[in-house]
Amino acid sequence: MNKKPLIAGNWKMELSHKAAEEVGRTIKSLLSNTQVNSDIVICPSYTSLAITAETFAKSSKVNIGAQNISTEEKGAYTGQVSVTQIKPFVTWCVIGHSEVRAATGVTDEGVVAQLELLQKHDILPIICIGETAQEREAGQTIEKITNQMNVLLTNINRASLTKIVIAYEPIWAIGTGITPEPDEASEIILLIRKIVANKLDKEAADRLRILYGGSVKPDNAAQYVGAPLADGVLVGGASTHPGDFVKIIKEVEKSYQ
Ligand code: PGA
């Protein structure tokens, strides 16, 4: 199977405009003498999309992504940013991130609307799913993931499956430093593949790229990638530290071979 790992850095709202420019430049220079065998995506805030896209304009090593889009394509939606507005700067976009779900109340159906908009405008989605701490404690993880996947699969067919990425992010692991055992993560990643295989077929399910996200650091990234685990990682906090982010890229590439 010809899959490349994917490492995505979600800068959240952590960096000032100036810091985003500097972090982007430093990552670029750290990667300049390195052979990259993965897809790397950096997701700055909207206000830093243009400068980050410019920094990496002549680099085939790093792609730019947005952190979210509106569920609407255009119109009187004060404060929102649409798919067509991010289009000049990005090839990727994260949707369904738990922080966005919590802040905006976007539902799984809303995430499907965002997915449709991204597909219409040829932007590749990284779709986040995951359970809360309470759902995990109540033994509802499998049910939650199954429901989220079933809603998504109403709008995903075999052809579009190679152009989407699912990020499994246990919400209790995001920004907490608490991480699942690799076995626990692999159980959910296998579940996601099984759901896709049941709806479509096994080959399609095997081709789907699934990331792990939640407190990924240089010293734990490797344990989450490589079959039967993830095809890469979605990194929050550590991606704003260029040295750590580049170490994570190297760790993932090593362990994915
Ligand atoms: P974290 O964030 O790596 O800081 O836990 C991950 C994410 O929110 O995608």
C-alpha cells in the first residue's frame, strides 16, 4: 500500500502574527536540509495564513491548512470565514476540532456541511472525531466514534476516501499531557477502519489515512504510528515549537516505514 504518513501542526491561537512568521521561517530552515517523506501540514490562525503560505511558497515540503471554516459558503455571517476566503492560501483544512465544536456548537451534521464545502472547492479535509472524558468513563467511546463515523459516511464515497483524513483525538488527551496507551488508540483506529470497510470495502478502508492527536510530543509520537496504529499525527502545542515539530516529523517517518 502506498500511503505516506501525514503530520499536521495545529497552531491554534497560540502565536502572535509576528511569532507565526518566525515559527514558520524556523520550521522551513530546519527542514531545508532534510529529506521529507511525509505530508506536512501547518495550520495557522486565519490572520497568519497569508504570511505562512508565503513563507512556504517555494517549498514542496510543507502545505498550509486552516483550522476551521464556516458551515456557510457566503453571506451575512459576521466574524466567520468561508471556504472561498481560505482557498487562495490553503490545500488543507481541519474541521470538527473539539475546541471548535465546544466554542461554536457545530454538530456532526454541521461538520458534514463543512466537508461538502471543502470537497466542492478541492480543499483536503482533516476531520476530527473523539470522545470526552465522561464518555470514556461511561464506556461510551465505541458508540460515540461509531455515531460520528456513520454521520460522516453519509457524505463520503469510495472515490473521496483517498482525499480525506480522519483524526482520532480523544478529547481528554488534548492539551492535558494525558495520553492513551497505544493499544487503546489502536482499538479505535481499527474500529474506524472496520466501520469504513462495512460501509464501503476493506481496500478503501485500508487506504484511508487516520491520524492520532492529543498531547503528541517528540518522545511519544512514534508509539502511535505504523499499522495497526495511525498514519500520522495531529499536533497542537508541540507544533508551535519548531525543534519539537521537526523531531516529531522524523519520529513519525522512522516508525511508519
Ligand atoms: P495538543 O493538541 O497536541 O496540544 O494536545 C492537539 C489538537 O488539539 O489537535
